[in-house]
Amino acid sequence: MPSTPNYIKIYSDILSKHPEAKEACSGLLKKKNLSANEVIHINDLIFPKKDKQAIKFNRRYYCYDKASIIEILQYQKKNNLKNIETALHFKVSRNSITKWKKKFIP
């Protein structure tokens, strides 16, 4: 099993340098394990948004594990969203949503 970084420890250290975001992240950091979506959410809370080009560049390198993909697909099904609506909500491409649906939904 591949080891994953200890995001809770990493973000706790970062929050000691950015105390203004500590309260917003405290609920998420109490969890034992963080999903990829939660890690992205904490990162967005701590670091303010940059320009569109920087956001697009950074999004290119996000990686989703199977649990996060299934969570996204369940959110789509629960809220009766189209692929484009789900893609806009989670800031991923429509093609990724389509590929995930083909792979994870029989």
C-alpha cells in the first residue's frame, strides 16, 4: 500500500504560520484521515485565491484517489447534476467526470 503524506501534520505546521485561517480549518483537521477533496478545500482556505492562470496551472497537478472520485460521482447523482455542472462545482474537466463514470459506474 503506498504511503500518503500526513496532511494533518503538514497543515497544522502551516497554520502555525497563518493563524488567521486556523478557525476555518479546525473542524477538518480533527479528522483522522483526509480525502483529496478535503485537502484541496483546506488548501483553498489557507491560501487566498490567485489569478486565473495560476489556478488553472495548479489544478493540472491535482490527483484524486478512488474514494474522492466516488464521492464526486455520488454528489453528482444525489443532486441530479449534469457532467458540466459537476465539473464546474469541483473544478475538474468534463472529460474527467465522463472517464470516471465509465470506469467506476458499471
